[in-house]
Amino acid sequence: MDFRLETFLPYRLNQAAELVSQRFAAQYRARYRMTRPEWRALAALGSYGRMTATEIGANSSMHKTKVSRAVRALEEKRWLKRSEDAADRRIEHLDLTPAGRRIYGEMIALAHEYEQELARLLGADGLEQLEAGLATIEAALAVQPARRGPSD
Amino acid sequence: MDFRLETFLPYRLNQAAELVSQRFAAQYRARYRMTRPEWRALAALGSYGRMTATEIGANSSMHKTKVSRAVRALEEKRWLKRSEDAADRRIEHLDLTPAGRRIYGEMIALAHEYEQELARLLGADGLEQLEAGLATIEAALAVQPARRGPSD
DNA sequence: GTCAGGTGGTTACAGATGTAACTGTCCATT
DNA sequence: AATGGACAGTTACATCTGTAACCACCTGAC
């Protein structure tokens, strides 16, 4: 019976992620009334330019319904606009409006500041080691292609 | 404009936490129809014995409504029972039933296996470095005591 | 051409969550 | 004894989320 939740890696990772995210989220929630899915979609569009909803989902690991709702919210804020694809009418291309790009610029400035604060906290080595750990996890546990066996 | 969500620490931490948690959560969801708050409450009670709902919340960083609901769910599963405090009738003491302890035992076996799997994945050094990073984050960002100034 | 199956995206629904308000209880002050 | 916080725990409500079903459209096999 030597188990302690406080030392269980999944729990600790969640705690750390919560702590780190919440503090940043507090900024965009308060300043721009943005949710996390909206921030992620904005960030994706801001850094890559025109994308489709599916691409945003792939880039920021969001479920397609989350993307759909985030896109609508950003559209209502007039921070992005949709345009139809000439060749395939299922597809919508999404672009930030000038207002959206302005917010994006402000947000990445905040993001950089925050990253620097975290870097100071962790130290250069600490940050590097933490990121190495995260990379290992990502590589090892990332969504594996579906197993196909004789039975399906 | 050199910002990429994929390299933003809060995002990466969330991703890693999701990956690591989901895989473990899949087990208790499938085997025992347990939610994460229920698993956390079970784990707290299993490792510390009799606790109150407030103590569970403090130990496992859960909002009191989450604890309240998890406790009810575990009670309905007959894995815990409540008993009133003789001296203070606001308080409920919570104990696992024998059935609850059995499930707890099975769960910590799974937890240990999973920890070992993660340890193999990360290597002894990697694990240590990752945990050091998490500890720094916890220490630096943990809920600070409320600031008290002249104005409040 | 047509039709089956797949894809991009939305939505109805059910479950999970946090905020705020609530109940019941305790305790310190009077 | 009475009363005004403070605290343990629950609940109503609004919001967010994922699942599954759905629509519109595309494509390849025939």
C-alpha cells in the first residue's frame, strides 16, 4: 500500500499542466473573453495563415466539434472569416481578419513573456530536461495508427 | 511571428498530460466505470484511510463539488460509506468498504504497472529530470496564499 | 451516369464542470 | 441565551465537452 496520488506521474503531469495553463488562460479569458479552444484556433491561424477546420484540429489536437465551435466564436468576434473552396465545396478556408491578426499579435507577445518567465523559473537546463521528457512522452504515446488484425 | 503552438510549453504540458492520463483513465473507465474524480477520491481514501470530503479535495486538488459528486458515485457503487462525526455534525467521515478496498488494491496494481511502463519509456534519468521539472513548476506556481493588501 | 463509401463540417443530446447560492452546524462575542 | 460570521457539504444553473447522428459534397468503381 505504498501508493500516493501526489507522486503518481499522470496526476503530477495534470497538476503541472493545470498550473501552467491556468495562469496563461487567465490572461486571454480576462482580456479577450477567449476560451482555450478559441485561443488555440487563433494561434494556429495566426502562425500558419489560411487553414481549414480539419487542419486546425490536426495542428492543435482538438476534436472537430471543439474546432467547429471555436471557429464560430471567432467568427462572431469578427476575428476570422470563412471562404469557400472553389473546387471542393465541403471545405471552408479560414483566415484571420485584420482585427484577428491584431489580437494574435498581442497574444503572442504575452505568450513570449510567459515563456520567458517559465524559463527563468526552470532554468535553462531544467527547461531543456522538461522538454526532453515531454518529447519522449509525445513520441511514445502519440496516437498510434489503428491496429488492424484478422478480426476486423 | 515565430510563435508555434506546438512548442508552447503550456500546450505541450497539456498534451503530454492528456496522453499519459487518458491511457490510464481508459483502464478504470472500462473496468470499473469510474470517472477521474472517483478514481482520485478512491485513491486518496485507499492510501490515507478515513478522510473527510474537504480533506480529499485538498489532497487531490479537486473542487468541492467534484468531490461531493465523486463521493456520491462511490457510495452508490457501495465502495465507500459515510459516518457522522460525533462532535461536529457538519463533518462526514468517509471510509472505503471492503469492496472499495478490493478495487483500490486492483487499481494500485495497475498504477504501478503503468508507472513502470512510463519509467521504461523515459529511462531512469529521463524520469528523474521530468519529475524535477514538475516539482519546480509545482513549487513556483502552486496556489499562493491570497494577497492581502490595504484595500481588502 | 450512378451509386457506395468516404470526407468536411454542424448539431442534438447527454454527461461533466464551476459558480453561486443554499442548508445545517459550529463557535466567539455579547 | 442570542447572534453574526465561518465552515462542511449539496444543489440549481449555465457552460463546456464528446458521441453519434446528420447533411452536403466528392470520388472511384462499375
